[in-house]
Amino acid sequence: MSLGLAFLLGLIQGLTEFLPISSSGHLIVLPYLLGLDDFPHPLLFDVLLHGATLLAVALYFRRELKGLLKSLRRAPLNPEEDALEGQGRKILLLIPITLLPLPLVALGLGDWLEGMSQSPQWVGVFLGATGGLCWSVDAWAPRASKSWRAMGPWDALWVGLAQAMAALQGISRSGATIAAGLWRGLERDVAARFSFLISLPAIAGAILWEARHLESLSSLPWSACLLGMGTAFLSGYAALTLLFRVLRQGRFRLFAYYCWALGCLTLLRGWLG
């Protein structure tokens, strides 16, 4: 593997994993637009990149993770529980609810989703849908009013349904879940933080799933591994910082323009052959 490809894959992984522009969609659409069959790289490299982005999100949300760990050490309703622990306990109770729709979607629509996801043209359509979600939260979402304390099981279930929709390549997981939270009236910061905290089990699960049939570490040049992981980590952390800044400024629709442009290019490429 060349250093150039390692850098490119790390950059794609870091930016698209967290920005609402669909990482899985990019891995299908970009080679298609460039006239390539795929970006050839070993499975082990994929696992290392996912590990780097997992570290990035864990570092960015270290305060929330600290609250989660503290809440595990004390009994519920402990009078000494501080706000961070209370928030952590609420998140621990809500995360399992967000996972409920995933097996239902996988079992009921798995084959159909897999077929749809292999078509670059359909990925282009779903990128357009992601753009619509990003646009909608600035244009029509209700006034954000729910804090962590007011967030309930129905809010978590709707976010979980949105996360399940991201099984469609081109639907951004972060875009769909943040939009679902905002449409449920969550504060912008709360919706985004909850979206990424529930991504931790998903990213960890992807690492374990891909790690089932790994080749030896010696099969990859360490220079390419370190460059790819470093790029994924730094670009991932930068992407999280950018996302929260844009969201707080009420300019989430900026990502819609990018998704629409990429989706249109993909569809145009298909029509022109």
C-alpha cells in the first residue's frame, strides 16, 4: 500500500465518519466517479482506521464518558450524584433503546438493503436524501427545548430508527440521528452529543466484526499504517469540532449543499455512462 493511498483513506475515514455526508456512501461513490473498481486496501487497514476514529470520538467526548463511568460506580438516585453522573446514567438507560430497531431492520430488510447499497446511482439518491435531512433541521425543525434531563425513551427510539436507516449506503448515520433528535425538540448540543455517544458501540462493533478474519500485522507496512491512523484520528477530531461549530451557528444546511452536489454528480455519471 502506498503512502498516498494510506493518507487518502485516512482522510476519507476521519472526515466522513463524523460529518453528515455518509462515510459508506463515499467509499462507493468516489471510486465510481474516478473510474475505479474500488480503493484497494487490506481489511486490517480498515480495522486500524476505525480504531483511530474510535479514539478520536472517545477523546472528544471524554467528559461524557467520565460521567458514564462515574454513574456505574454509584447506586441509582444516590444523593451525592452530580449533574455529570446523572447525565451519564440517563445515557446508559437510553442507549439500549436506540439499538432496538437495528435487528428488526437487518432481519426484515437485509437482502433488499444490500442490493440497493451496491448501486452507485441509489447511493447518489440517498446522498440527496441526507442533504434533505440536513436542510430540514435548519428550515423546519421545532424549537430546541429538551435538555438531557427532559429526554425520554421515545426520543431515543426515534433516534434509533434514524440510525437503522443509515444501513442504506448514502444515508449519513450522524446526519440522520442528529436530525431525528432535533425534530424531537432536543437541544442542538444534546442531539449531536447523543448521536456520537451511541456511535461508540457501533464503531466498536464494526471493528470486532471486521477483525474476525484478519491477516498478520506484518503484512502491512508500518509507515502506511501510522500515516493512515494519524490522518484518520486528526481529521476525525477536526471534523467533530467543525460539526459542533456549524450546528451551534444554525448552519447545518451547509452539509446539504455538499450532499446534493455529490449525489447529482453520481447520478449524472450514471446517465452519461
